[in-house]
Amino acid sequence: RVDFAILETGLGGRLDSVTAANAEVAIFTSISYDHTQILGMQLSDIGYEKTEALSKKTQLILSDLQHPIIQKILNKKAKQLNKNIYYLTNKTNPTKFNFRYLKGIHQRQNGELVKQTIFQMKTIYQLSILNICKHISTTHWPGRVQLLSKSPDVLFDVAHNNSSIRAFMKYYESISFKYKKCYLICGFEEGKDIKKSLQELINHFNVVIITETNIRKSMHAKVIAKLLQNPNHQMISIQKNPKDVITITHKNLN
């Protein structure tokens, strides 16, 4: 008997269990390549799977800025349902409000998407919007550019595809000038198409240590190493136990 249930699709949309809820409001964050082994290798395939989460019961559709291929598919589906889509535009100012705990332009853009969603919902559900921006501005998102400790500074991010890795890089580039020597410890799940962005990522660090997440679908460290075609990098090593490598690296920095 909740007033509003916020449900996130676990995988895609067409066959995701959340779609059975026939949501009245649908929100699309940035759609990019992910879970390609299930959703398809083409961006158009992924876009189709995502947009099929829409139904005749959907009253309001909002979306972040999307790749032209994705936007075309979204518009086509919305037209079939005789619905309009509210897109964030380049004119939307994600820094207008003080999202002080949301680091990086990508998180502030997500904050703006949430704010615009509730602004649009107020006309349907008679919502009070007085405290919306206040609460968004104090949001803390663990696992996304999360500062775990200082002196030395330890950043934790769960970036897991090309899009999220590049979002992390964009933020990191804005603060990297503060550091003389930077260490990267990384591990990924299987089935991630991350070769290009990973190659770009390691170029920002002096020392790269490849580890494994130790979960069921953990990508082998040697597989990650083969993705890196930079033999001239100062230092790339493999340490399979993530807890050990974090502890040892932290000690070396103190």
C-alpha cells in the first residue's frame, strides 16, 4: 500500500519482471552497451529491449539525452502508444541546484532527471515540490565516485561498462592534478565490452593492478590483462585477491 514504488529494471525491459508492474511513469537514464550477450550486440537491439518496458498504461515518459539511434527507437515506441517523451536538453543546467554530494557531471545529470520527473508528475498526482531540490541536493550515492578515505585519498566506483567508465574518467580528470602518483585497482565481471574505455582509463594512472571480483561471473585477471595493449605502461601487475591488493597498496601509500 505504498504511495509510489520506484522499480529499476534488472536487465533490459521487454522480458524484465519489473515490466509486469505496468508503470505509469517511465524514466530512461543514458542507454549504452551493456549485457550485450543477452540484450544484443547492436545499440539498436539494446534500445529495443529497453523501450519495450513501456505499455499502454504509461502516462509519463522522461529520458536523459540519448544516442540518436536510441532516441529514434524511443520516439517510435512512444508514437505507437500515442505518448510524448520529455527529454533533458543541452539547455538543462545540471548545476543550477546544489547537488553537493553528487560528484561528476553524470551524477548531477541524473539528479536533474529526477527533479524534472517529479516536476512533471506534480500535474498528474498533485505532488508538493517544495522540498524536492533540498533532498536531491543531500543525496549520497555509495559506490559512485565514493571517497572512502583521505590521506591517502581512496576513490571507489562500480563503473562496469564503457559509458560508466568514461563518466568516472571525466570526473577523475577534474581532480587528478592534485596527485603526484596514482594507483588503479580494477576488476570486472564477464561479458563486459570494456576494451576501449579500459585502455583509456589506465593512461591516467602510474600503477595499474588487475584483480578479480571473486563473484560467480568474475572476469579472470589474465583476460583483463590481455585487453590492455600498452606494454610501455610504467607498471601493470596481477593480484587475484582484491582484499590483499587493497590492503598492501594502502600500506605502501602511508
